[in-house]
Amino acid sequence: MAVSSIAFCLTLPHLTPSLPLRLLWLVICVLGFYRSLLFVHELAHLRSARLRAFRWVWNALCGSMFFLPEFTYTIHSFHHLTSTFSTNEDPEYVPIAYQKPFELLAPFIIFPFAPLAIMLRFLVAAPLSWITGGRFREALLRHASSLKMNPKFEWKAISREDRRLAVTQEAGCLIWWSLFVSIAFAAGEPRIILHWYVAVYCILTVNHIRAMVAHGYINLEGERVTHEQQLLDSITIESPRGLGVGSGRSALSLAAPSLPDAALSFLRQGPQTLARSIAARSRLPAHISTRSRGRLQGVFHYVPRQSIPLT
């Protein structure tokens, strides 16, 4: 996080006059911040009071900066439950295997507007919802408070603790951004807010590409699947280096949902063993079932995977 923050500041022209160097610093800060943000995946798996201090620090330094406080990812558990995986109750699943090229590209067209929408949600809508409460607050929590890929997903049955965390962490975002904007203008560098905007767009793009190669997304009807079908619709990247935790072991994560990704990294033979185990009980070859040698292979072989049936 420290390296990313330094690189982020060095994108300013008066600190780095050279445009190529500023672009290099931008790439470094984007990848660094993305790795830091992926810790929200670990926090979602480690629902424990033992990490209370770490959660507060992560939310204060990282989650608040990018409007991704911890409460926005509590819905991740629905992605692991067999009863909700790949259904409309799964926030991280859309049957993109059957989408047309324009539909696949649509998110990348929308992403330039996403940082502005997120800012309005946390800096304008959230404080208003504290005052008005009622239906507006409920609608904000249900429809605009989850890190999701599925636009049909609604956050239902919100616990009292989650509601309390939402208010606390929304306030944290408001405080962080009040300080950030004040310091930016006081230093005479409001353009750094634009640099943040560009960085968020890049992070969203990288994350969506990661998500696209995490599954086959072949459950078109959104019907409930078996655990074996859930595993067969998931891809484990054999070489998930470079992007950090939570970024390359989808099949392993579904097979052991109670383990955080950092623990799964110690299962060195996990992807191969899991793939062979699944393939032995299915009609799909092991290299198609759950494994991909890398993210580029996952992207370039995305079209062939579209024809794999979930049966």
C-alpha cells in the first residue's frame, strides 16, 4: 500500500515531468492498489473478531480510498453456496458464455462512468440516506451496496450488524475523502483526483478480466446446480502470480470455501489434484474441467469454453 501510494503521488507532473515515467508510475500504483483491494476477499472468508484491528486499518487506508469498504463484499458467500451459485442470487455470476460480442464489451464501455457513480453513491446518496432513512436507505442497501457482477442481484436479509457496519464504513469513506480533497486543493494539485479516477477505471478493467476467466459462466437458465457442476463451471489458474490473493483459484476456493486464498496457496498440487478428481467423474478432459495455465490462456480460450455444457 505504501509503494502504491508513493507511485500514485509520482503520477503528478511537477514530481515526474516525463510522461512515459508518469504512465509507468500509474501502472505500478494500479497493480499495487489492486493487490491491496483484493484483501477484501480474504476478509470475506475470515469472518472473525480476531482480525478486528486489521479490518479497521484496511478499511481506513484502502477500502475508504476506493469506496470499497468491507461491508460491500459480505455478499461474497452467496457465490460459494451451491444453493445460490450461478442463480440470480449469485452476485458474481452472469452467463456471459452466451453473450454476444457487444454484450461482452458493454462493461468496458460503462466502466469510465463507474467511478463517478461510486463517488455519488458514497459521498451524496449515503449521507442523504442517513437523514431520510426509510425506503431510500433500504433501496440504497439492497441495490447499490454490493460489489457485484450480476445486475439482478439484490442484497436481502441484511443483518443489524451489517447495517451498523454500513453506516460506520460509509462515514469512514466520507471522512477519508473530505481529507483527501482538502489536502489536494490545499497543495494546489486537485488533478490528483482525476488521476484517482483513471486508476479506478484501470482497476475495474483488470478485475473484470480476472472475473471473466474465473468461470465458464455456462448456466444460462440460472437453475440450481450440484456441487460437482459448480466446480466444473470454475477455473483454477495454475500460475496466478502477480495479482495477489483471491485472484486465481476459483475451483479450489469453491472446493474449500472456508479457507482464505492465502491458505489455498499452500496447496501446491491442489489445482492438478482437483482437476484430475473432477475429470475422473465427468465427461470433460482435465485440462478443460478446472485448469488454465494462465490468464492470457483463459482470455484467448474463452470462446471455446463457451460451448462446454454444464451436464
